[in-house]
Amino acid sequence: MTEASSPSSTRSESAPWIPDLLFAVVVGAVCYGLSCLILAPAAEAVTFGAEWQKMSTAPFDLLGQFPQRILGPLLAHVLGMGGDLFVPFVRGLAVLLLATVCFFARRRGAQFVDAALIALAVSVTAAIQMYKQHWVGFVDPLCYSLFFTMWLAERRPAVFWALYFCNLMNHELAAFLLPWAWFVRRRIDGNWRVDVVGAGAALAVYAAFYMWVKANAPAQAYSYEYFKDHPLFPGGTFVVISLAISHWVVAFGPVLAVVAWHFHVRDGRRERFHLGWVLLGIAVIFCIAFDWARHANLIVLPFVLASIRFLASGQRTIYVALVLLGAGLMAWIPPWTASSWPIAVMADIKLWVETGVVVIVNGDYFPGTLESATQRWLPRVALLLGSVLAIGAAIWATGFALARGRKAAPRVAS
């Protein structure tokens, strides 16, 4: 099914893009700098970030635990920022994400000030801040930038699916957002055959590359066999989704009321499916991966769209208040580090082992059962988890109330 663009959407797409791009680059750099006033970036890559850094010295030597995730290290290598310069390169990816968000908002018809506000809002959330100390060296912001760029290229299937392939080469999490990508294309193009070819080609070429890496990489640790042998579902998935929701509450905070507003507003009802498809992709990821503080950040996709609509409906003062409130709360109780409260209490490895959420066999960690999660872990964290979920419910209720109190902005293509 296709949807016609409104006049405002047509004007935005036909407007000169160079001024928007230059504005976006400046905004991205400024917003990243402002975000550093809340949380300064660390200088050393950690855990998987150190793996990407090692790969950046020689991307095609297939070094490290996941050599199939080659795009970020390859870009760093080509730009002369591999090795010791990799951490500054990754900071540049954060600026790129914020610039992409600003540019996306402008091309969707947002005013200059609103596009800058949206970038600022993203800059103080986990989509940026989580990668400064907790996940230093991780290249996830490149994935998010590519998703937004795909979205902008929705009317150009060849470009759209080429960017999707690039996203797969950065991290295979892009595979889990294929239903969302399909939805994006279906909204504006009824020729589904071209997307079957495009998506099929992207997945096939990536699969061929992956199998080549698997056959030649000396130290690949996180292959599909690893995830097959360490299934999270259902017990681990229950725990991880609980932590992901908590992560949204503490590391995105009050601005998520804008997502709730967009979900409940009376106009543009089909746009709410962006949220649904992204949440589905996140949920499926959590059937195999523990990284709730990383992959949950994909919520930034529907958040940016919701922000564009919210600001276009004339609620800039409320939006600024939500951003400032969230930034203040995060400065007061930083949710960014491994020892941050309250999630660190619920995700404590000793607690997980005691309750059977994690079972250690010969030094390897395996997810526990659903019974361990619901009958042993949940009672230990019920009060804390319940408090966080109550705050999340209040944020959602705020968005619902705002939706009932005001009309949506005129719908444009999304």
C-alpha cells in the first residue's frame, strides 16, 4: 500500500539539500559538545570496542572475535584513523549520528530550530551517552545513521537496499529490522517485487561474505553457532526485556512521552507501526543477545519521527521542558556506567548466578530457565523493577494525556 505525500513533504524533498547538510554538520558537532558537559568521553576502547579497534589496523586480516562486522573498522582504516585514532573516529560517528538526525528532520519538513532541538534531545540519551564510557569504541551509532539514511532514500530502492547491505556489514542486527525496512518501503511504493530483489540481494551478498569470513577467520567467536548454543529464550529474554524497559526509563527518560503522544494521537495512525516494527526487531534480538543497553537504543528511530510530529504540532515549549528535565535527571543520577543505579542492581552477575539467570559451565555462561527468571530473580528485584516500571508508565501516561489534549501535526510522508 502506498501513501501520497502531502505538500509539505514535497516541498521538503525538493528543497536544496546542501544548506540542510551544512546546518546538520554544525548542529551535530555542537550537540555532541554539549552532551559532553553531562558526560565526558573516555579515552580507551573497552571490550568489543577494543576488538573493533584491533580490526581497524588491518580490516581484511579478519582479526578479533567478530571480523564479519567490518564496515566501521574499514572506514576508520580508509580515513587513516585506525589503531590509536580509532576512539576519536568513533566519537566522530556520534557526531555523524546527530548530524544525520538533524538532516533527517529538516528533510521531513522540520524548522531549523526544531531539527536542532531533536538532535539535542538525542544527544543526551543513551543513543549517544552510552558509548562514551560504558561502550567506548563501539560502532553502533553508524548503524543508527545508516537506518536514518535508508529512510531518507525510501523512494530509491537501489540506494535503500544498498544502504541496508552496508548496515549488515557493520552489524548483523540490521537483519532483525528487515520487517521495519520492508514497512518503510511499502508505505511509499506498491512495487514489492523490486524490494524482494533488493532485500534478497543484500542478504545473499552478506551471507556469502559471512560464510567466507567463517571459513577463513582464525578467532571468530560470535558466529551463529555461538548464539544457537546459548539461546536466551525464554528465561533470558524475560530478564533482558525487563532490563531494556528499565534502560529506556532511566537512559531516555521523560522525552519518551513524545513517543507515547505519537502512538496515541488521532492523526497519522499508520505511523505508529514504525514503533511496532522496531520494537518487534528489538524483542527478537533479545531472544539471542543480552545487550539490552545497546540494542534497545534502536528506539531512537521512532523517537525522532515522533519528535518531528510533536514539534510540528506547536508543542516546542513542552518538548524543551522534557529534554531539560531528562538531562537534569541524568546529571543527577547518571545511568551510563556499569555500576549505575538502578539497573546495575538488577543486572548484578552475582545475583544472576545465585538465582540461576546465568549458569556457568566450564567457565562458559549459559542463560537459565524461565522458572529461574520469574520465580527466583524477579522476586529479588520486584520492588526496584516495579518502581522503574511505574515511572515508565507515568511517562507513557503523560504522552497519552498530551495526545488527548492536542491535535497531531498535519501528516507527511514518513
